[in-house]
Amino acid sequence: MKTLIKNVLRLGIIVFFISTCGSVYAQNGNDDYITVSGQLKDARSGEKIIYANVSLPGTGIGTVSNSEGEFTLKVNKTLNIDEFEISHLSYATKRFKILEYAGKEKTLYLEPQVLMLKEILVVPKDARSVVETALSNVRKNYSEVPNMMEGFYRETIRQRRDYLSISEAVVDIYKAPYNSFQDDQVKIYKGRKGGNVKKADTLMVQLQGGPNVAMLLDIVKNTDLSIALDNLDNYQFEFEAMVNIDDKPNWVISFAPNVVKEEPLYYGKLYISQEKMAITRAEFSLDLKDEDKASRVFVQKKPMGLIFMPTATSYLVTYKEQNNKFYLNYVRVDLKFRCDWKKRLFKNYYSVMSEVAITDRREDNITKFAQKEVFKPSMVFADKVENFSDPNFWGNSNIIEPEESIENAIKKLSKMKTVLILSIVLLKN
């Protein structure tokens, strides 16, 4: 069985000397939309609530709050919907009046939700059996028809605290049925980028694969994942807790490797709906205990004298239920690594982040994209979009609000003209 890390997250490193110098969804005028913005906080602790779902009830339209709890949701007036909904792990789902928050940036509070005893049924004897049942229920619990999704994609690359590049896009996604072996497809609707090269001798980083990574990290659909029915013997599973997601109780089951393989395995948590026995959320990381093994897996190609070492990996995948089916909702990847040059005193530390939020979805009259339109896993996303320019670039598309640091970086990078050179590849098909 091929593992996820072999198929999805190989890295190739190349060093260059850099030279710098000095949809399927129609876009309407702003008058047709109402914009709701705010920041989400815990009603008791005041802590920011990150990666929460912000959506229009009964539709596939929505977004997620960013790492500072901030969000913006654009609502088409023709929908005649007067409320928006916010939900998050361990919080009570809450609805707010659109007109009360239109055009205003307010703080919105969610109440922590504690499970009642009546919601906690008898714990099954074996945590693994719950995982097996959830994986066996995929065809029943997830869409059996193709979906056309709109999503917002962002990738960022930093050297320590400095942003080297930011790339973003509204993308169209052909989501193949979960009961088929068809591949998902991604098409760029519109996108932009910015880059910053300070030195001539700089190790630059760019991601290969772009939003395709999110599709491959759909752990429910991707049968090449090491967390699969025929690969469960590699892991031990334990019940951790029960939490509410969208006001429904979910098992929290941790997993960790119990064997040694040639390539690193994973550890993390699966969230499984008690009612539907469906995977609703996954949080996992690559086991990096054997640094040499992890380095060999990630590095495809590197120059003589360069030492590459991954230091942290984090993957988050969430699903949202609508009409008794679960759909991919949000995917985020965070990677950190260290690059050392032999005979050099200083080390370079890099952080790579990519995320996709599904902002709309439909099931009517769905057709696959023409091959010439498809963004392929072998492509470098930043090479396919233009430099930052228009501040109103996104129009009425829903996006993930940029964090303050990203927003400041965008303003800075938009004033620069930079030649970006590929150095690190995140995805190899």
C-alpha cells in the first residue's frame, strides 16, 4: 500500500541565484450582496475561535474563520436568507441576523457546549471497531453524486517571520463521487501572488500541487492513505473523549503507530459521529522521531552540502453535514523545516502553509472540466497566477480573511516586483 506521504508530500530542493527588479459561479455587482464581518470569541474565556464554520443555513455557501478568529461572509440578496450560522468543535451552533451585522465588524460570541450524560452512550469495547465501521460507511455517509464546489485557496511561505511568498485563488473543484474511483479536478477561476527576495543567495520555496493537496488529503476518499481499512494493523487506537460538532456528539479516537515501517507513519485524532458513524474531522501529523527517515521521505532532490530536516507537520481536514450527507469543508497543511549548509554557521528555518475552504457547492448539471483547464498536481501554483494589484480583486467571492501579518505582507509584496524561482516542491504526483 502506498502511503500518503509517498504520494502527496514529497519535497524537492533546488538552490538558485535569484535576481530581483526595482468560475462556474458568476460574479455580480456589489449591490447584489450583503457583507457580514466579525471576530469570533469564546463567550466565557474571551479566546479567539479559529477555523469555525460560517455558513448560510440550507446552502453550501460559507467560509471559515482565520487563525485570529476573523471572518467575512458575502451573501447574495436573491437568496432571501435572513440568518447566518456559526458552528465549531465543542461550541453550541448559533445563528445571527444578517442585517444586524451587515457592513459592521463586530465581535460574535459562542457558548462552550458540554455533553449531557444522556448523550454519552456506552463506549464500544474497541476503538478500532468504531474506525472500521466509519470507513465501511463511506458510501452511505458521503456524496454518491459528483459535486461542483467553489473554494478559496491560500499558500504562504515564510523564512522565520518574513513572508517570502503568498499566493491565493478562487478555485472551481469537480468533486467526484465517494463511491467511485474517479479523480477530483481543480480549475483556477482567478488568483494572485506576491513574492519577496532579499538576497541573491537565497533558498527559495514554492509549492507544487497547490489546491490538489487538499483533494488528496480528503482522508475519506483517498484510498492510498495509510489510515485505511487494509492498513489499520499499523496503528493502535484509543478512545480519548466525546465532543459536540454541529450540536451532535462525536467520538474522539486517537491513533499512533504500533509498528516500524520503512517510511514514517502518522499519529493524531479522528472525530467520528456517534449517530452516523462517519468521520467528521481529522487532525494528524507525521511521525518525525526518526529524523533521517523523515528527511529521506520528504527530500526528492537537493544540492550538495544542504541538510534538510522537517521539524513539524500538521494536517487538519473537516467535513460538514448537509441533507444527511457529509462534504469536504476545510483542509489545512502546516509544515516547518530546517535547512543547514555544511561549513556554514547559521541555519535557515522555513514554514509552509496551505489551506482550502469550500465556499459554495451544487449538484445540478455537473460535468468534468476539459483537460486543458485542469490544474495538475505537477504544476506550481504560483506560476499560474498574476502578481498582486487590484485591492478589490476578489469581488463577491467568499474568501478566508487574511491574518493581520498576511494582510501586511500582501500590502508590502504588492509594491514589489520579484522574480520567483522554484526551490521546494510540496507535492509530487
